[in-house]
Amino acid sequence: MEHIYQYAWLIPFIPLPVPLLIGVGLLLFPTATKNLRRIWAFSSISLLTIAMFFSMMLSIQQINNNSIYQYVWSWTINNDFSLEFGYLFDPLTSIMSVLITTVAILVLIYSDNYMCHDRGYLRFFAYMSFFNTSMLGLVTSSNLIQIYIFWELVGMCSYLLIGFWFTRPSAANACQKAFVTNRVGDFGLLLGILGLYWLTGSFDFRDLFEIFNNLIKNNEVNLFFCILCTLFLFAGAVAKSAQFPLHVWLPDAMEGPTPISALIHAATMVAAGIFLVARLFPVFVGIPYLMYVIAFIGVITLFLGATLALAQKDIKRSLAYSTMSQLGYMMLALGMGSYRAALFHLITHAYSKALLFLGSGSLIYSMETLVGYSPDKSQNMVLMGGLTKHVPITKTAFLIGSLSLCGIPPLACFWSKDEILNASWLYSPIFSIIAYFTAGLTAFYMFRIYLLTFDGHFNLYCKNYSGKKSSSLYSISLWGKDGLKTIKNNLSLFNLVIMNNNREGTSFFMKKPYKISCHFIKMMRSFITIIDFDNKKISAYPPESDNTMLFPLIILILFTLFIGFIGIPFNQEGIGLDILTKWLTPSANLLHSTSQNSVDWYEFAINATLSVSIAYWGIFIALFFYKPIYSSFKNLDLINIFYKGGPKTIWGDKIINIIYNWSFNRGYIDAFYATYLIKSVRDLAKLVSIIDRRIIDGIPNVFGITNFFVAESVKYIGGGRISSYLFLFFFYVGLFLLIFYFFLVL
């Protein structure tokens, strides 16, 4: 099967026909293209499935033969300059291609139902297919120029997908923020690529690694310049993978549809920065100072992301900060030289976080049927609660994803995160303490999300006949009201207004009915409705999602349960489960790194005890604060600590207030950028504009106006007589000579 590598270049281009044909169809045959839109979804999923099987075949071949395959062809040759394009299929490429295709297929299946009633359905699948092409092209690139081309295409797709609902100001602002922030990193990446080419004379990875390492080893190049070039390269990874301080775009990127968040902001695009550092690892590893910088940025990011997730009310934004924190773990592992651990966590986190995002999308999809198309309500965890009985499959999926991210064995993220934590202790005790503490924070905020969403009582968003909001029901939680009172004391007869994406809806128990689509009528039949005519109360609960949305969740549950076993480092007594190490074997010499050493059960248990104990403590603290046991906290003000206006007076209120404000206000980093950076740039732009208009443009304008008035005045002097002209000529010449003599004497 060696000849199969010759066709590996097809992998990135297999999904490409879909966006091309959709674009041509909408241009030439718009009506027919829109009427057959489900065919385009089927085609997109089918083509990506072919790419997935092709990637898996190549990966299996690579695992069996321990080989690296590269093919290039010349694109342009000019004197000493030669630019080649091609593809490289090594362990990193195979891991990323399988990861991208598997997650993307599940997301597209999920999206077919999630986006089916959106007017931009075709546009969504065109964008997603083009993104898959760009991402697969990025991971199969054989040189830095190719990486930069596909890097920019991925950024463009991200801009389009984040701003998919561009009519909403928040979405438009979010895509602009993501675009501008990533331009900072991309400019650094371009400078780094040019700097490395100036040093090595090559864009090809193999030649570049060999030449660069020889230059460093033989002290034939300025070390400061090498560090500067590699820092510029790292800046691109910092922006794309939402590392501090260029992380500010990721939480706002949640303005896009939830499937987009699951694919590009949890599993693939944000992993591009990790991929870039892993791809250029032989360059970075030769500069110890830079490796320390990478580890330092990683440890700051993982801690910052965890602290900022503590007080968020938007479920997707909380998961976004969680993604930021886990990307920090991967960057920390790369900075410590733990190449295998970083890629292992990249795999396990991708499936676990995709499960969580799609689970949150299922909840949002259900909530929108109740509260209308309003993200500030359908994504607000304070307005959820008590959904365990009504969305059992989504609840199970979310619980498994949360436990995995917390690092609870034997789920996927436990194996990879524990490996990073153990490596951090050997690298730096300070970094290790921060990483272990963040593991506890991860368990805390993940179960905060879970308990706010699924425990307690459902918090309805309702209105009464007078148009005023009736009091909502809130779970007993750290962020909620003391709402474990009965519905009888809180609700009167009210209206439930259902809105769809086209802002058409119906209102029950209202005098004036509105039209409603068949889709929402079908949904309403699946509602669990409780009516008490004696007390005039009605209550409706969100339904479970359709099967086409639940199927990807079930598949991702299986991945989350079993994908971690590919990296179990037990190779003794016939237990050889460490497939990942064998997968990465071809890169061992190239990366100057050794394989994961085998450990026995006793050593592994000792190492894992601390991390698992910290995770359980985080879960226990979350249960203590958020579990709705009203009788246990009946006489305490604990339930009001972080509700709406901030913490109330209670023990440690000042410390809690500081933590709450720090987290809720995003660490004041966005405010700092807005006040000191953006405002300064705008003030500088205004000053430059004034200088441009009044000085640069003003000087020519003054000369022009002066000439105009002089000419306008002089034209009346002319009378057509030569004697008058001669008189004026000699008069001005004499005046000039007089002035010249005056200055000459002085």
C-alpha cells in the first residue's frame, strides 16, 4: 500500500467541490440550488467521509511501517530562489487529519438539523466545507509558505463563520475583533518566516530544521536574531490558539452558531497554533530561552482561562474560557519539551470539548423554542436548571464531557492531562503548582456549569398579561436567587412566546394569535406541559433534541470514553496499549525527543492520586455551593453570593467580590485594551488626521489659495499697454535688488 501515499495530496481538496458548486449554483440557478439544499449537506458530509477514510488508511499504513512520506514539485525557479509546493504526511499530519475529519463529519451531521431553519443554511455549509479544505491544507503543508497561505485561509473562514449572523451587531463586532487580533499574530508569523528564510535560505521543513540547528550548534548566527525570528513565529501561534495576551477574541467568537464553536473554536482552528509549534518544534527546541517563554505563556494562559470561566453566565463563553485554559496546558507541555503529551491532550480535548459544545448547542436549541431567538436568554445558565428529566441524553453527554475535562479516570482527558501535570513537576515546581491548582479550578467551573444547567428547578422566562416580567425561578446556587419556592407563590397565569430564527412566532393564551412554522408546531408537541387550572398555572420544559443532533453526541461519548486508551503508557507484562508512542515513532529522531517511558501500575497510581484528588475536591466544592439542597442552606445567605449585583455581605465577602469582579469582567484585560490601547490608537489616528489635513495638505492649499488671489488681483492691472508692463517689471526688479542689497549689508 505504499503507493497510496502518492494520492495523499487529494485529502485537502476532497471537500472543495461543495463550496464551489454552491457558489456557482446560487449565482446561476439560485431557486433550484436553494430547493435542493439538503443534497448539498449530504454531499458535504459524504465527501468529508471519503477524506476521513483516506486519512485513516494513511495513518494505519504509517503506524505499521513507521514511515514519513513527502512529495514536492517546483512552482517557480529564479536564479538561487526556488519555491516548491507539496505535501508532507508524518505522524503529526496523520493525527491532525484524522482529528479534523472525524470531528467535522459529526459537526456537519449535527448542523443539518441545528441550522435547517436558518436562511443561511447553504452559506453555512459552503463556509464549513471551505474551512475543512483550508484546515486540511494547513496540516498537510510541506513548507512555511504553504502553511502561511492556508493559515490565512483558515483565518478568513473563521471571520466569515464568527460573523455568520452579521445582521446582529454583536456578531459583526466579534468577527472584526477576531480578525484584527489574529492580524497581529499573523504579521509576526510572516516576519518570522521571512527571518528564517534569510537565515537558512529554505522554506522546506527538513532543510530548514537541519540548517537552523547547525547554525545554532556551530555559533554561526546571531543568537538574538534567531530568538527574535522564532518569537515572531510563536506570535502567530499565540493569536490563533488564544494564548495570553492575544486571547481576547475567543470568548466573543461564540457569537457564531454553536456547531462553529464545536468545530473551529474547540477542536480544530484553535489547535492550529498548537500544530504550528509542534510542526516547528525542532526549531524551537534548539533555543532553551524560547522554550521557557512558550512554557511561561502556556502556564499564564491555563490559569487565566480557568479564573475567567468562574463567573460567566453564558454557557458557550464559559466553555470558551475552558478551551483557552486547556490550550494553555498543551502550550505548557510543548514548552517543557513534552511533545507527546501535548499531542495526546490535543486529541483527547478535541473530542471532549466538541461533545461539550454540541451538548450546549442542544440545550440552546431547546431553550430557543421557549424564550425565542435571543442568545442572551437561551445561552444564559441562570435561566436554565432542572433539565435532567427533560433532556436525559444531552445531560448524560454533558456529564461525561465534564468529567473527562475534569480529569476523572478512565475518561479521555485524564490520561493526557495527568501526563502533563507529571511532566510539569519535573520541569518547574512553580509551574506545577499552578497547573495542579488550575486542574481543581477546572473541576469547579465545569461542575458549576453542569449544576446550574441540569440541577434544581427550571427557570422559566415568562410574561403576564400586563406585559411585566413575572418573577423567575432560580436554582439554589452560588449565582442564583433563593428560588426553591413553589410555583404557586411565584407564578400567575402567563404567556409563553415562542420565536424562531425568522422572528415569526405564536403566543399561547393571548387574544391575538401569530403564525408559527410547522417546525415549531412539531416541537411544541414534544413539550412537557403542566397545567393547573385551579391555580391558573402553566409550565413548559424544553424538549430533547432530534435524533440527528443526538447521534453525534452519542458517537462523541464513545470517543470520550475510549480515545484516551491509545496513550496508556503500560507496556509491561504483555500490556502494550500505547499506540500513540508507536504512532509518533517516525518523528522521534527528527524531534530529538524520546518516546514515553513505560511505567508500572504502582508508579502510575502514585502520580495520578494527587491530580484526581484535586479534581474531586473541585467537584466537591462545586457541589457544596451549587447543589440545590435548600434545607442545608436555609438560614444562610450563601445562595445570594454572586447573584446579579455581585456578592452580598458574608464571610470572606471581599475576597469573593474580588474573584467575582475579576472573572465577570474578564480580568479587566478587554477594558485595558479598550482604554489604553484602542483609545490611544484612535487618538493617534485623529492627531495624524489633523496633521495630514492641516499641515501636509494645508501647505499646498495655502500656496494654491495665495496664487489664486494674487492672480485674481493682478489680472485687473493688465491694460494691454507695453509701457505699463515695462514699468511694473523694472519696479519689481528694483524692489528685489533693494531687498537683496539690504540683507547683504546686514
